[in-house]
Amino acid sequence: MYFVSILSFSYLIDIQAFFIRIITQDKYTVQWLNNFPFLSQSLREFWGRRYNQVIGTILKESIFHPLNLYISSRSIVSLIAFTISGLFHVHVVLVVFEDMSSVLPTFACFFLNGIACGTEAHLPIKLPPLIGWLMTFSVLFITAPMCLGPFVKDKAVFFGIDPLSYYGDQWLSKLPVPKFCPK
């Protein structure tokens, strides 16, 4: 559920790009954070073109393209980029959460997704759209808990800005009923 909320919450962040284009009459633009990741029909499409485009662009320009000049295998270069992304996420787990037990699962999440993307690149067939979508999100739903575990375990760090989340699933019942609601 947390994975789904991250994918959907990011659209609220993308609203700023919309308003900047309107206010500046298309003179300035901001890169969208996501490009409808729920529509991805492959892992490569999800990570490369749809999810977190800002970080994806940074990884492409600073790691993938330079290494691609020296290493001929795009799959190996892609796996190196996923490995470095995994190391960045491990750094966050260590610095923010101080959770040594989540280091290996966090790194494994990105490394396994890198292997899956490399494997997908060498498949001899292209899957039908629905099967590709199901396979993509099956892999993501299996690997996402490995990376998101520290966020779920340490609610004080992640949910500290939202006091309603301390009530768990009971917070709706604690809100007063508006007077305009029918009886």
C-alpha cells in the first residue's frame, strides 16, 4: 500500500510543473517527476522513462552515458547504474534511519531490478501489453518492500510531519462529523 501511495502522491508534486508553465506562459518549464508510472508495460520503461524522471536523468547523464563510452554492454552499464542507485539508497538508510538491518534488503531491491531490466532487454519476444504490465508490477510489488521497509518501520522519521498518521487506521473516526452531513 505504501508503494502505491508513493506512486500516486508524486502527482501532487508534479502540479508545480503545471503551474509554472501557466504562470510563465511556457517560457519556463520544470521536469515532471513522474510520467504515469502505472502505465508502464516493462521494467525498463518504468525505471527509464516513467518513474522519478529527475533522478533518472541524473543517473543517465552522470553514470550511464559516460560509462557507455567505455563499456559496450548496455546491460552491464545499466546494472552499474542500478548498483550506484542502490548504494545511494543504502546511504539514506544508514544516515536517516541508522538501520543496519535494512542495508542488504535495500541494496538487493535495486540490484534485483537491475538484473531484471538486463534480462528483459535480452528477451527474444515482446510481451503483450497486459502481460507486460502484470509482470512489471509483480516484480515491483515483490521488490518494493525491501527498499521501503525502513520507512514503514520508523514512522517517527517519515510520518513525523503528519500527526494524523500517528492514529493509524483510526484517525477518520476521531474527526468530528460536519454539521452539513445528512443524518
